[in-house]
Amino acid sequence: MEKEKKINASVEATSNKQVIYREPVRGSLKETHLGVRTSSERLKAGEDSGAIAVKNLYLACDPYNLNLIKFSTQLGSPIPGYGVARVLESGHPNFKKGDLVWGITGWEEYSLITAPESCFKIEHTDVPLSYYTGLLGMPGMTAYAGFFEVSSPKKGETVFISAAAGAVGQLVGQFAKLLGCYVVGSAGSREKVDLLKNKLGFDDAFNYKEEQDLDAVLKRCFPEGIDVYFDNVGGRMLDAVLPNMKLHGRITVCGMISQYSLEQPEGMYNLMNILLKRVRMQGFLVFDYYHLYPKFLETVLPQIKEGKIVYVEDIVEGLENGPAALVGVFYGRNVGKQVVVVSRE
């Protein structure tokens, strides 16, 4: 009975720390665009309301957060993003009190999720819950769908991945190695390059910030050309890759983080190579592949437990440290998947 009273009190959320959208973003995301406040409000998921009230446990720092902030968040409101949460009260038939879920939630201690159909119930708790912000969540599905469904990889092919030490890139590289590909990644620090080569099993890696001539380093790493380029950055790197693609190569466009904060996007000069080399270049959004999530889990969970896939997280404790962690993602400060711990229960 005492536990029931405590949970109900939490649902009503007399105190709720939040990260809010404070100032409009123009160009780069800065900490001044965000603020931390503590509000007092009642979050109630009434019977048959279709909503769920949750306690947030882990929040993901993704480049995608910037789109959510700029295009779907009102000033003064908590910013949204992917996270892991526990259901405190449910007005939806698919969820019950105590369930663990991952999906879009608020950057706050407690949230009312009014459309929980987009949330995934967590059935496997024998792995770290934080993995559902990355490896077993949206970034993991992005890597799986982008590589296997879009890139059409074959054993023995050459694969290049930009932002390879990030939440998506580190997985794409490991998927490619397990398939039997030759894999090279680019990253923005020596520490990340070391991680790629010595922990994540990449065949080679380079720090793009130390390379004056991207075309030259790509020719050094891929003397016979690139079969698959998994693009997370766009811009200069994509332009340098185009002349180094093999005939009938594939470019999978997952993200363009180098362009997100620019008021004037960079131009491209080597597009003729798409025609001359008969390259297939395709963008994709992970939402189109969420129906494959059960198949993804069947593939990846055993690989995690057998030690065939490792995952690197960069964990920050406390919601108040969330703004700095999120902004840091756009400057490459994180090593691995950036996670904010709201509560370890």
C-alpha cells in the first residue's frame, strides 16, 4: 500500500526537473539555447486516456535531437528525445504499470506520453538498460537497416564509414566485419581512431582533422576503391568519397552532421562520379524500418551475449548536465554513444 501511494505521488510529479527550449536556435546549438528548471505539475494518465505517465531513466543525445528542438518544440517547453523510461501509470491497453519502454519522451524526470504507440516495450533486461538509447534502440536499428537493407553489402567488399566512433557508426563497422568486409572508419580524434582499430575491430581508421587531403587518405586506405560508403557527415567528406567509389558502388546517406549547424550548406563538386561510376546513392529514415525490430533483436542480442559486438557509451550523470552533453555531440566531444542518466532507480 505504501509503495502504491509512493508511485501515485510520483505520477502527479510535485517536483519535475526539466531541460527546456529557452532561446531559438539559429546555426549551431549552444547551451544558452537550453535551460534547466524545476516545475510542479500533475501528470496523470487516466483510464482509457490512451496515454502513459513515465519516470525517465536514460536519455539519448542524438543529432536528431536538433530537428526535434527546432521544428517541434515550443519555447519554454521541455525538449523531446529518445529515452528509456518506466511506466508509472497507464491509460493504454498495450502498457501496464512497471513496464520498461524506449521511445520519444521528454527531457525531464517525469513525462506524460500521449501517443505511446510509437514506444517499444523492453522485454530483454539482461543487458544494460542504457543500451536501449543506442545499441538496442533507434541508433542500433539505424545501423542495421542502413547497412543490411539499404547498402546491400557482400562478403569481401570494402566499406568506409564516417563518424565511425558514434552511436551508429561503431555498429555499422562491426556488422561489416562480421559479414567479412574490409572496413575503414574516420573520426575526429586520435582517441577515437585508437578505439576503432583496437577495440571495435576496424581494419584501419584515420583522424580527418589531421588530414589535409581527404582524397589522398582515401586512396591510401582504398587503393582499389570503395564498394559501400556509409555517410554520417556529408559535406567535404562525401565530396572526397565520390571519386573514390568503385563502379556500381553504393552510398548510404544516414546523416549529414557537418551541415546541420551551417546557415549556408557546403557545395558539392564531384557529383559527376555518381553518373560515371554508376553509383547508387540512397538516403533513408529508420522509421521506415521499425517493423524489422524483432528481427533486429533476434540477430543482435545473441551477438552481444557472445561478445561478437561491443558497444561504447559516454555516460553523463544528472539531467542538469544534459545540455552540455547534447551540445558536445555536435562538436565531437563524446566518445561512443552519449547518454544522460536521469535516474538509476
